[in-house]
Amino acid sequence: MTLTLLALAAEAAGEEHGPTLLGLSAEGWVYVGLTIFFLLAIFVAKAPQKIAQALDARIADTRRQLDEAARLRAEAEAMLADAKARTAASAGDAAAIIAQAETEAKAMLAKAEADAADLTARRARMAEDKIAAAERAAIADVRAVAARAAAQAAGAIIAQQHGADADRALIDRTISGLSRPN
């Protein structure tokens, strides 16, 4: 009915577009064909249901992708917060390590200075002890040499001044002195 109204309206307007069939021009038949196609698509092929199902599937897929994106964003934000916390903790740890290293370095320096002073004092004592030992050895050597020289000189003097008669008198006195108590 709509088509006939269109055809009548076209004729009334005086428009003629070429040959007609059953009172419809080529344009009218195009409209009839499209109308029939849409009616068949709607009632026979159930196109709206399929379109709705396709749209619902597309909506569900989009919703799933949005949920996945939200989950990934939350996970990324958690990882970012964790990384920031680790960075802050690392900075604090680094400062603590540096402070501890400085303290240890100062302690090691003080210990090294004390050890060097102790070593110097010990080496000085050892040198003094060696010098004192060398002095004692030199004094002992001088005394030994002096004693030998004195013994030799005494021996030479005694040999020159005492003869056999003087030795006999000395021996007799010594023997007579042995019988007396001290």
C-alpha cells in the first residue's frame, strides 16, 4: 500500500523516470525490493535476534576487555607502589650503609693509628733493648780483654819478680795458713 501511494504521488507530481511496470517506475521497484528484503530479514531470518546476539557478544567481549584492563591497571599500580616503596627503602638502606661504612672507616683509622703507635713503641723498645744488649756485650768483651791483659801482665810481672825461692816462701805461708781456722 505504501508503494502504491508512492507511485501515485510520483505520477501526480508529474515525474516520469522511464518505463513502469504495474504502475511502478524503476525507483519504486527498488523500494519494493528493499521493503521485501527487510521484511524477510526481520521475520524469516530473525536478523534482529542475530544482530542483538552479536551486539550482546560484542558488549560482553568489550566488558571483559575493560575488566581485564582494570585488573591490569590495578596490578600495575600495585607494582608501582611496591617499586616506590622498595626505592624508598633502598635509599634508606643506602644511607644507613654509608653511615655504617663511615663509622667503620673511622674506627679502622683509629685502630690503625693506635696499632702504628704501638708498633713504633715496640720497635723503639726493641731497638733500645738491642742497644743495651750490645752495650752489655761490649762491656763484657772489654772486661774480658782487660782481665786477660791484666792476667797476662800479672803473670809477666810475677814471672819477673818471683823466682823459685820467693815461690817456696809463699807456698810455705799458704800451707801454714791452712791449718788455722778462719
